[in-house]
Amino acid sequence: MVERGRFITFEGGEGCGKSTQVKRLAAELEAKGVKVLLTREPGGTRLAEMIRTLLKDEAEDPPVDRAELLLFLAARAQLVRNVIRPALDAGTWVLSDRFSDSTIAYQGYGRGLPVDFVKAANEFACEGLAPDLTLLLDVEPSVAARRMRGREAATNTSADRIERAGDEFHERLRRGFLELAAANPSRIVTIDASGTPDEVARKILLALPEIL
């Protein structure tokens, strides 16, 4: 019988370095002979990538907060059923750039929707699936904002609708993530992400043996 794969998620606010670190950990695991599937949220399936465009891009009719929540959950339900569960059952380790904690933090704490309802809706969308380990990359919003400005200048891009939600939103968001970490210490490991990418990567590797 094939041993089930491990499910590791990366969380944190904008500009915390998730996308960089999830790729680095995937490469580290693959070098050790682990079969890895890398995915992101929202995204990872054709339908979920279409929803990502709706959520990220500016529009004349942007989603209201409740619609935003439901769109994220629809993308997640599709990803869990069609990608994540089959991969885990086949013994593949799945690394995801965001998962359910992001929705609780962004739409619950950030947007102010009822947190208990958001958690229950997440449970429904995920069909009970939870990560084996969540790495929360924590960084001060001011540091994250500086990083995002640098990224925009380097790539000639502009901040998306959620990135421009305002300082108070991002402060609530960070508080939400930290409260989730405090409530789930056996699953969520908080990593100080204020250092260089190499420094953060070393902290992540040190955290892995304790959990896995």
C-alpha cells in the first residue's frame, strides 16, 4: 500500500516571501528523492485559475466581500477534489502557496466576515482536508509594503485589488494569522520572514523535522 503524501501549506500576508520559499522547499525535497506537487491558491485547476483572474484583476464590478469569499471557496473545492487529494493518495507531497488559513485571515479578520462561518464554509469546501504542516511567514506590514514596491518596480507591474486594501486591512490580516497560529500550535509554525531568502529558507528547514 502506498504511503500517503504529506500536505504542507505556506501562509502569510502580501510580500512575506511565500512564493519564493515554497519553490525552494519543493526543490529541497525533490533533491532528497521526494515526489512533490507544487500548487497555489486560488489556482491549480482550469476553473480555479479562471476564478483567480476574477479575484485579482480590477473590474467595473469587483466582487463584494461575500462573493469574494464564495469565489475563493469554489476554487479551493475544485483544487482539493481534483488535484490535492488524488496526489496525496498517490504518495505525492503537496506544497501549496496558500490554503484555508488565508481565507480565514483575509475574509474573516481582514474583511470582517463572521470568522466562525468562514471556518465552517472552509470545512465544507475542503471536505475535511487539513494540512499536516503550515508554515506561517510573518513579517511587519511596513517591511512587506517595501518589498512589494520593489517587486512592482522590478517587474513593471502594479499592486492588485487585494494588495491595495489598505494598512488597516493588512494589520487585521496579520493579527488574524498570528491568532490562528496561537490556536493551532501543533500544525502552524511561525517563521520570522524579515531576513534574506537564504535565512528564511534555513529557518524553514530547521522547522521541518520537529513536525514531520
